[in-house]
Amino acid sequence: MDSEVFERFRSGDEEAAKWAYSKFSGAVFALSLNILRDPGRAADATQQTFIKVWRAAGSFDPTRAIEPWIYTIARRTAIDIYRAERNAPTLELVDTADPGPSMDRVWEVYQVRLAVDQLSDDEREVVRMSHFEGFTHPEIAERLDIPVGTVKSRSHRAHRNLLVLLAHLEEPS
């Protein structure tokens, strides 16, 4: 987030808040869905998360990254909804509730989505059809009306580019 948009966000600027919503709502929804297992409740959690983000924007520490802050609020909001709907004591939920993905996992998924978005349109389409929709190379070739060899070369280029774009996620050995 550039410093101007960030400062506008912290001061409660509506356009900056809309930007944050458009940028992060997909990941917040995915995190909420993982915890709540229901798209309707996940949508409610997403809305509640951004209301909380909006209200707390002025207290956000500008020396920290905004993404983990938003995802922490989202995770807590989804868990609160889960607990409220279960109407069970918190101690029982600690033992039985699925805590959802870790913040590290959410961050990695977010980084992969950013990297995929940086691919060329042709490469991104092949990666999404292959990994997110589960199509084989021949099926992709048929749907895109291109030769299988073209699908394979786009896939190879895309994966090579993703290795470079995601190198920062590799744990040191």
C-alpha cells in the first residue's frame, strides 16, 4: 500500500477503505469460509471484519504490514461467530474447534495469488485452469482451442516465472 493511500486509510478515508476491501476481501472471505464452513456465514464474517477494520483504522501501527493485521481481525471475527453460534463454553471449543489455517498459511496463499496475478494473461489462464479448476493439458487445449504443445509451453513458462516470484517464500535450509 503506498504511503498516501495508507495514511488516508488510517484517517478513515472512505475511498481508501474501499480500496482495502477490494484488495483483501477475497482472502478474508476464504479465511472465514475455512473456519465457518458456510458461504453465508463467511460473507457475514467478511462484512463484520471490514467494519472492525474501518473502526480500528486510526489505531493501526503504520510500522507494521497491514495484511496480517486485517487477517488477524478476520480470524478472530470468524471464530467469534463460530463460538456464538455454537453457544458452547470457550474451553470446550478450544479442544474441539478447527482453528483454521495459520497466519503463515494465509500469508503464503495471499503471496501465491499475487504471483499468479503477475503472470501474463495466457500463462495465468493455463495455471488457473490446471490448478484451480483441475483440467488436464488436453482439456485446456480443447477449451482454449489451441494445440496441447502451446498449453505445455505456457504452463512451463508460468511455473518458471512463479518460482522466481515466490522465491522469497522458500525456507532457508
